[in-house]
Amino acid sequence: MSGLREKGKRNNIRKIISAAETLIGSKKSTNFTMIELAKSANVSTFTTHNLIGTKSSVLFMLLIKHLDDIKILPLHDGADDFDVIKYFLSFGDAPVDMYLANEDYYRPLIGYLMGVSTPGLRSEYIRKAWGYWIHAVSLLSQRKLILDGINDIDLVRSIYTSYAGTMELWVHGEVFSDGLRSQIKSNLVIYLMSATDKKYRDFLLDVLTECREKIESHTIDGI
């Protein structure tokens, strides 16, 4: 009986999370009540509160789920060091691909969660996001592409904080969607220029120049 009860709980949680995703997609907003959410999930409001808790808990669980939706193709066999650096930059592109494919959904979801703190779930989200960048940076360190004296975590911390800042600007419309990819890539390039050998500088400067041109044409007043 306990096994069936647990299966029922998991099924109801999935229904609630799916209903939240549907509501945000249809409303293009997070402006819905827990009563609306429960009705959409075909469960009681009591069940929703009992299984998950607050609205912010529901939305954090939804965003955590979406982190698993970020897709990056594996690095091809025989990749040289330049290929690894280009591959590292693709870790900035992959989440942007997902966000821009449905920005009317992700903008309100991410924006809502920037303003709330839910114990446990926010930490879980941050740990998972950090894990994404820890893996990306580890590809550089495994090839010994990071200069001596710079730890992986130094790079991860800088990337994560700049990424979070860029996403906040995007949520508020201060970085336009057409410039989001370039702004994130620009941040990554600047960190790479400071953390890798100077022999990659010309390549990275070319990428930076391309990003700058796109950013200036797709931000407010070229900022």
C-alpha cells in the first residue's frame, strides 16, 4: 500500500509541475494562483500545498527540471585545444538556445524566481547550475588550458555570477533577445582571455569583436 501511495504522490507532483508549465505558457506570465494551479492539475489545493508547498517551490522545481533539458552534443574525437575552447563556448550557447526557443515562457519564469528565496529548492537549483559550469571548466583544466594559479572554481564563480547578471538584464528587457547570446559569449571570452595562454588571444579577440557588434546593435542605447 505504501508503494502505491508513493507512486500516487509522485504522479500528483508531476501533474502539478506540468500544470504550472502549461499555465505559464498560456498566460506568458506567472500570474496565477495556487487555486488555479490545483484546478489545472486536477488535484485539490490542499494536495498541492501538502506535496510541494508554495508557488515559488513549484516554479523552482519546474526550473530545476528544465536544467536537464539543456542539450550539448559531445566533443568529437580527435579534438585539439582550439576545438576544446570552441566547445567550451558552446556551453554558453546551449541554455540560450532553450530560452530563446520559448522566451515568452522562460522570461517570466526566471524573472519570478529572481525575486524569491525558497530554502532547499533554491540551493538545489544553484548546485545544479554550478555543476553545469564546473563540468564545462573541467574540460579546459583536463587539457591544462587554464593558467597556473587560476583554480577551476575561480573561473566557475566568475562565469556563474556574470551569467546570472546577464539573465537579469534580459528578464527586464535591458539586453534584447537578439543580443543575449552575444553578451553571454562575450563574458566567457573575456574570462578565457585572462585564464588561458596568449596564443589563443587572436582567436578570442575575433570572437569578442563579433560579439561586441551584435551586442551594440541589440541593447538599449548600445550599452
